[in-house]
Amino acid sequence: MTLDLKTLDIQPLRHTYAHVARHIGGDKNASRYQEATMGAQPETNFHYRPTWDARHDLFDASRTAIRMGDWYVLRDPRQFYYATWTMTRARQQDAMEANFDFVESRGMVDMIPQELRRQALKVLVPLRHAAWGANMNNSQICALGWGTAFTAPAMFHAMDNLGVAQFLTRLALSLGGPDELDAAKAAWMDAPAWQPLRRYVEDTLVVQDPVELFVAQNAALDGLLYPLVYGAFVDDHVALSGGSAVAMLTSFMPEWHEESARWIDAVLKAMAAESDDNRAQLRQWLQAWEPQAAAALQPLAELALGASGAGALDDARLQLRARLAKAGLEL
């Protein structure tokens, strides 16, 4: 018997969903990121306005002073949607677990000079509370923002900050013990060096404009805090003074900050490029919040680095301003 095999080329009637096609320039093959993000924001059929804010719809682009013709231009250069984000964080979690196992199995904590260990605990562990504030703020950005391209990465960012807080908790348990968590909370609540940062965090918790909150938390505060603490303090001071274990146990933080800065800068750049009004509004917010963030971090810089703290904070401010300049927001 002879078999005559033939191939049949079946052309799909469409290559992606209609709501995605509107945002990618027609019926084209869309990536998983595009199909998970583009056009997913609910826009119609809201039954009532929220009783807690009757001026706005449940989802309402007018909650912010920033105006965009298409909010989906705020695309994440990392192209994170739920699957890619969880896979990336799972790999990083595995790396951090390996770091904790390595440090603990080789007794590296005991090799850290006692005074340096106390300094690391005093500087790093209270930042659990700052990370929790960042978690709440990014949850608020997701709740009040408009457009899945903007709000979905904000929710990922919120959970990333929760992860930062958890790693700092594990650091405290590895370097000291449960009492270090109580001491850090007491410092956050009462120690003079922490009150400016605590006030900044609590002030941002009541910011209503989601884009202003994005600027205050993700651009201004984190843009200074991470280079100062995990760069100048941990990498340049603690690690070089016999505390390489501390750098290993916090290695996620600078890696994550460098990655997430790409998203933050891309959002600011796209918003600033949309209109002169947007650019002026973003500059106004940055000029208001960046000096406040620097002032809030000044006591922490001195606590961490002593007399050289002011210089390290100035370097962090220069790095942030260089990032903003590339986004078209020279200060």
C-alpha cells in the first residue's frame, strides 16, 4: 500500500486578540507579554462610583495630573508578566538560598568583626520597615493607576519590596537573633537617626496621585537609598572590612535595584516625552521629593558611614540625577 502524505497550511483567521491588536499596530503575532498586558485595563460597564471617592470611577485615568494619549506606551523593558516575573524571582530566590546556606555552613558570620556586625544590624535591619512602606505604596500605585502596562509592574514591585523585607529579616536572624528584630523596630519608632526617613515613608502613604507616589517612592527615595546603603555601605565598606557575608546575604537588593531602575526610567521617559505639561509636572514632583528624600537619608548616611556619609549621599544624588537626565528630566 502506498501512502501519499501531504501538508496543509492552515492560515489563522487572526493572529492575536482584537484588544491587543489596537495597541500593537494591527493584527500581528503578539508576544506573551503583549497579550498579558495590552488592553487589559477595564474601561467600561462600571456599575457605580466608589463610595469613598465619588468624584472618580472605580478605574479612572483622571486620578493623576499626568495625561497620556495611550497609557500602554509605558511598557516594561523587562517585559515582565506574571510568568516571566515569577520565573526570574524564583531563580534569584534559589541563588539567595544558596548564599544563606554557604554563609551558615562555613560559619562566615562568626568571622565578621563584632563591631562591624553590630553596625550592619543597626543600619540594615530597620530598613525592613522602609521596604514595607514601599510595598504598600506600590500596591496603592497598582490600585489607583491606569493601564496594565503601568499597574502590573507596580504590583510586582510591591511584592519585590516584601521580598526585600523578608531577606532583611533573615539577615537579622542569621547575624543576631530574634531580639534584633525588636531592637530594629524600636529604633525605627524612636531613634532620632531614623525619624526623618520614617516621616518620609509615612508622608508618602497618604499621597493620592499614583504617578506622584511613583516619583516619591520609586524614583526619589529608592533611587537614593539603594546606592547609598547597598552600594556605598555594604559593598564599599562592610564587605571590604571583613563582612563579605553581609554582602552575600543582601546580594539580591542591588541586583534588583539595577534591574527595576530600567522600568522606572522607562516610565518616566515615556511620560516626559508625551507632552511639555507632563515634563513640567514630573520635574515639579522630583524637585519637591528628591531633596526631601536626601534630607531623610542624611542621618542614615552618617549612621552607616560616619564622616564619609555625606559624600556617599552626594554621589547617590549625582547617580540619580544622571538617570533622570537620560529620561529627559534634568534637575
